[in-house]
Amino acid sequence: MSFTFKALSIPDVILIEPVVFPDNRGCFFEIFRESEFNNANLPVIFPQDNFSFSGKSVIRGLHYQKHPKTQGKIVAVIKGRIWDVAVDIRRNSSTYLKWISIELNDENRSMLYIPPGFAHGFLALSEDVHLLYKCTNEYDSKLDAGICWDDPDIGIRWPVKNPILSEKDAKLPYINQVESL
């Protein structure tokens, strides 16, 4: 077995821990294996992979894609450390507006599966963060959406006071201003 799959406090969000094989040259581990993800009832079709680079104190998010092309994501840190956040934005869910956070880094090699219906964001904790994420749907600019990182109705306790934000992310609405998710 190449992975351990653990449901977190919001059960649909899954921590994925790969088996890492270190030696004097470095290490090797798998990021994805269709049969094991299928056995864990996780998606096995990822038509898009993304890479992002961020500097320390950058927050990216909270992003999501609307119906009919909602996206699930597997997030993996290739280099650095992030504080990763998933927010349940499924209006009929018992965990609606609950959020979960976890540190992902290039030492623990853990990954996070965030299902469709969640907004996702992260804070770069190290000087250089290289992030890879697999998506269950292709990006569609007409369905691209987001929620402000410091929305008081969600109440995320980010471990940073003055984050660096993109112009787009700084203008994202609060959840109570979003008509459809």
C-alpha cells in the first residue's frame, strides 16, 4: 500500500499520507495511484494539474468553481510549508461554513483531498512554496469564484496579521454577498 487515507473533522476532507522511501540520494513517493484512490472512494479522474509558487505570508484564496464544473482538489506541497484551509460551502451540508486547516510541507509529504463544494485557500509559511494540485474538473473562467479570506461569518483564524494578497483576492466578496455557490 502506497497511501494512508484519513478522514478529518469534516469527514469529506481527506488527509493523504504517502509512503516515503528515503535514502542517501533523497526520497521517492507516489502522489497518485488510481487503484488505491478508487479503493478509498476518492476520484480517479483529474483532467487538470496546476502548479503555484508563492512567497512567505501570501494567502491565495478562498477559491472555488461553481456548478456545473465544481472542482475537487488534491493539494501537495513540493517545496516549503503551507497552512492549508478548506471551507464547506455546500448550503445543505451539516458542516456548512465549517473550516478545517492543516499544515502541509515538504517534510511530512502529506496531501489533502478537498472535495467539490468547498472553497480552498492557503497561507505560505515559508519563503518559497511550490504547490501542486490535481483538479477533478478543468478551469472555467466563467465559473471561477471566491470568498474573502477574512470573512467574519466563517471566522478562519489565519496565523498571519498582514497577508500578501492578489488584487483579485483582496476584492472577493463575503459569503453573505454570494448569491449562488
